[in-house]
Amino acid sequence: VRTCAFASAHPPQPVYMSDSTTIYLLRHGDRFDYSIGKDAWVARCRTSASLAPSDPPLSAGGHAQAREVAAHLASVGRIDMIIVSPYLRTLQTAQPLAHATGFPLFVGFSVAE
């Protein structure tokens, strides 16, 4: 079974391992702006040259969620590819899975909102 957990600046070529493919679609972990409030997040972004209101990072809870799902997926089965959208929170969510599997993250700009 070929599995794909989600991304790519250059779309990867499919690798056919069997007649069956399993695809795991994950949503990003808890967002930092939701944990501190939208107004507080926007105010923080105004005072920073590197923060964007539309691209918040994960909260501490979101990082814990990302580690948890990575451990689960790494134990469930084979992952052949990890595709993520270009948002910081999705990259942060996928990073623990990339670390656990040894696969790079492929950023797919076509999977963005």
C-alpha cells in the first residue's frame, strides 16, 4: 500500500507500489492567533516585520498536536510522500512527520486556500 500524507514546489512524480493507495489528509494544528485572540494577533503583527496576520504559526497546543499525529502516522504504516500547503502553520504541523519518516516536505502551492 502506498501512502501519502500531504505537498510541492515541483509536483512529485507518482510512485506506483501496488493497486491500492492510502491518502491521509490532515488539517493544521491549533493556530497561535486563535489561542491569543485575533485582535491581539493583529496587534502583534503590526509591531513585527516578520509576522503576517494571514499566516500565523501554531500555538503550543498545535505543536503538541503535530507531534501526536506524527507519532501515530509513523506507527500506522508506510508514508511515501508528505505534501503541504505553503502556510507556516501547515509546515509546522507536517515537520514532525517529516522528521519521523525521513521524508522531505514538498510544498504544493496549488493546495493553498
